[in-house]
Amino acid sequence: MITVSHGAKRYDIEYCVQTPMTTEFLSMRLEQLTKVPVSQQKIIFRGKQLPIGEGLLSEYKIKPGSRLMLLGKVLDPDNEKALNSIRKAKNDADLILEKVKNINSEISGIKDVGNSLLYHRKHI
């Protein structure tokens, strides 16, 4: 268990050294608990800000019993809808990007087959 303070509130978060936790996962979990968006979070441990999305908690010497501090404004409920729309758009964009990559791969394969056929025609 690690304890994160945000204002006057404290949040206990399950943390086991055998199951590595990333700073990104911690940030997302804190967003769920506190309603402070990841983009607005500053997580402080031993006087230093943790880089979000870069590494495991263990790399920063965070272990069960550690205390961290969260700085950031709570999300306004009106803005929560906009944030959810942005997240959905990002997920949709990621899916489209993956499809485009697959199509590009297929096109490359077709070009390779076409080039191979042209090569064989010229040398027959």
C-alpha cells in the first residue's frame, strides 16, 4: 500500500513490489480517485516530481508504505464530458492508425508480388 495525499484527503493505493506499477498507471488510478486529470497532475515523492509515463515506481525507490503528494485541480464536471470525448476520439484515432498501418503493409506485399512478376516476365 502506498499513500497519496491530495489536499486534506489521503488515498491508499494497493502496491506490491512483485507486480510492477508504472507511473502512468499510478496517474490514471489517481485520476479515477481524485478527478484530477493526468495532464494536470504533479506527483511528488521525496521533494521531486515523478515523470508521468516514464518508468516503474520501483525505479524511483517507491515501495509499500511510501507517501506521495498529488498536486492538481479537480476536474470540473462540465469539462469531464469534454475530456471523455477527447479520450474517445484518441482511441478512435489509434484504431484508425492501426488499420492504416495494416493496409500499408498489405500494399507493400502486393507491390512486392507485382515487382516479382515484372522481373520474371523480363527474364523469360
